Amino acid sequence: MADLATEKNKVFEYVKASLGGGMVEVELDPQHYEIALQKSFDVYRQKSSNAVEESYGFLELVADQNEYTLPNQVQMVREVFRRSTGGTGANTGTLFEPFEAGYVNTYLLQAGRLGGLATYEMFTQYQELTARMFGGYINFTFEPVSKKLTIIRKVRASGENILLWMYNEKPDVTLLVDTRCKNWMYDYTLARCKFMLGEARSKFATIAGPQGGTSLNGDALKAEAQAELEKLEQDLYNYTDSQMPLTWVIG
């Protein structure tokens, strides 16, 4: 779990850098570039579905344990499945699979009376129905901040593997090389740096010079950066990064 003091310091450092703090020569320092890039990652992950990728993973259950902690890159767990088809070679003990037994009794043992595609379609519907009624789908809750997955079921034995349908956070390097969002990341980082530089330069109206002083362009930089930031966020709303658009909404 994240430490409160550490997270507060991150917020303070971001605010300080955004207001032009730490600039001695009225130019950006490496810290400001790093904060601008990190801000572009955070905004993109918040507003774009292209920042996550679909994946599947297996989780081995432990007896009498309902809570499991998933890796930090997991953003959402969509569904949890138990195995609903097994091997036909074992019919006793822990390898006995009731769903497979139902398949054998209903489909394979009807020698000479097998149907075609309609029969197979009805079997798959039968298998889905039995899975819903007799434990093929597992009820669960997932906390996206703590990454805690809670299985709403008493686990009576260890060793069973369940399948997780998840959405994972894409690594930072993937976002920087993906042609669909790379330009957006570059432009947003530039706009954030431009805004921070404008904050620093707007602290002073002029600087001393041989001709009596030179005016700084702090206000102009901030106005230009703000317009660019608004345009970039609107680009995400228009799905210019090839993310999955919204479907029909009824109601």
C-alpha cells in the first residue's frame, strides 16, 4: 500500500515544479522534464482506453483464503472462470469433471443419433447454462487501488487454478513507441514544459540588459501552452489515438 507521506511529497513536488520552482536561470531543469512526461502518462492513462491491454492469467487458489493481491499493472478484472471442461480419461477423485460428464452423456454417448451444427450449438448453450447454475463463474470483487481480489466463495482445497480475464496497464515504454499515441505523448509533454517555463518567466516582467531591460514572454507561453493542452485533451475525446470508441447508448 502506498505511503501517505510519500504521496503527499509527490503532490508538493509537482505543484512546486509546475509553478516554476527551482529555476535559477529561468530555464527548465531535468526535474521539470521528468514531471511533465509523468503528467502526460497520468493524463493519458486516465482518459484513454488505449492505455490498457486485454490479457488472461491463472491464479492458484489456497484453502480457506479468499483475498489475493494481484500485480500493480492490473487495472481491472472483468471476469473469473473455473474450468468447465476436463479430461474424459478420469471419472473419479479430484479429476472428475461434472461438466465433462454432462457433455459425454448428452452428446457423445448418443451413437448413431448425433446431429450437426444445431446439436453442437445446443450443447454449447447447455454447457454455458450449467456453468452459470453450478459454479462455472465465480463471484468476486476487485479493488483497483489496493489490487485486492476477493473471491466470494469458500475455498475448500488448495491447488485449483482459475482463469482471470483482466485489463493491464501498458508499460511506459510501450506508450512511447506506439505510433498511435507517441505523437500525443510528445506534444503533451512539450505543452506542460512550456506552461512551467511560462510560470517561471512571468515572475519577472523584465530582466536587466544593456538597452535598459528585456521583456520576458511568460504570459504568452502560458496562454499558448493552455491552448495546446485543451486541444490535446479534445483529441482524446475524438479518439484520434485509435482507442475503442463508445458504443450505442440506449436511454
